[in-house]
Amino acid sequence: MSLSENYLEVKERIASSAAKTGRRADDITLVAVSKTVGAGRMTELFNLGHRIFGESRLDEVVEKKPLLPEGMEFHMIGHLQSRKAKDAIGLFGLIQSVDSLKLAGEIDKRSFSAGVKQEILLEVNTSGEESKFGFSHDELDGCFESILSLKNIMVSGLMTMAPLSGNPEDVRPVFGRTREYFEKLCGIFPMKYLSMGMSQDYEVAIQEGANMVRIGTAIFK
């Protein structure tokens, strides 16, 4: 299948999954994960009307950006080291992978210096896997108010990564618990994005409440 056919199929599946929860396709934000994808294929997707791309490495974005058309929005979806926070400010419209109070504070400080307010998501490790980054729910409960007090960032939601599984139904409980936790935190501070679901499980994630999905392989395969 061509890139356009892959993209159309993903969009149709998003619409179908959204409909099962009484939502429209437009209620779901699709982030096309373009890490390791060349500028040519990214431009091809851009020409199909897509605008939001997810990247995991700062250096890769810096290298590819001069080769890409204006109007692309980049999201940081990979682990971001505190020492590299200054380089992420202004490059990414949304940093989805803020996984510690220290990193949030560094982004806040660097955003102040740059004269901007950086939009972020807080990454939660709902599954408890040691191999994954992110706050445990208890950890975030303990510092959520402190993060909200930072003046130069905007906390717009949560992000999670589910365990890899050959059966998407296996990870449905992880998505369900993350949605419940998101709703709990929204009672303290209203947030708009719940980013969960990737190529192998995005349909289940949407059914469980995701309104942002990060899809790479299913589009660029």
C-alpha cells in the first residue's frame, strides 16, 4: 500500500473507534511518528494535509527541519534529558514526555529565558514497567501542584505508553486506568489532551478515552 493509502486507512480506523465512544474523528489528534523517517516521506504526508509529527531525538529534528516545508508542528515524544531542555524550547510545539519535576523545572527556566510559555504533557507510567520513563500515579500526586505552579509552562494533559503486546486487548486496562487518573487530575486542573495509543493499539486506546494518538509504523510502513 502507498503512503496515502496507509494514511487514509489509519484515519478511517480512528473515525470508527471514535464513533464507538460518541466522538467524531476531528476529536482525535493524530501525531504521525516520523522518527527515522526521511524528509521526503514526511513532506509527502504533509502534502496529503497532515501537520503534526512526533520525533524522539532533538538532533534528528534539527537535521531534517531545513529540508521540510514550513507549517509542520513537531511534538517531542521521546525521553528528554534536562540538560537538553534548552534546545527543545521553540523547536517543539508540545513536549509530551515530561517525566520528572526536575525536567519540568528546567523547561520552565529555559522557557522564561526564551520569553515563551512551553506547552507540555506529563508522562505517566501506569503499567509500572521499569523499562519505561514516566511518573507513577503516586509520584505525580505528590508534585502535581508544584508543576502547576511553574509560570512558564502550560500543562495540557497526560501521556502514557502501554506495554508491548501482540493482543491490544491485553493493554486495555492500562489505558482505562490512565483515563481514570486523567479525569481525577482534571478535577484539580482542567487539561485537554490524553495521549495514548500507538500503531499496535491505538483503536483500543481511543475506545478507552484517548484523544491524541501517536502512530508511525501503520502510516510509514
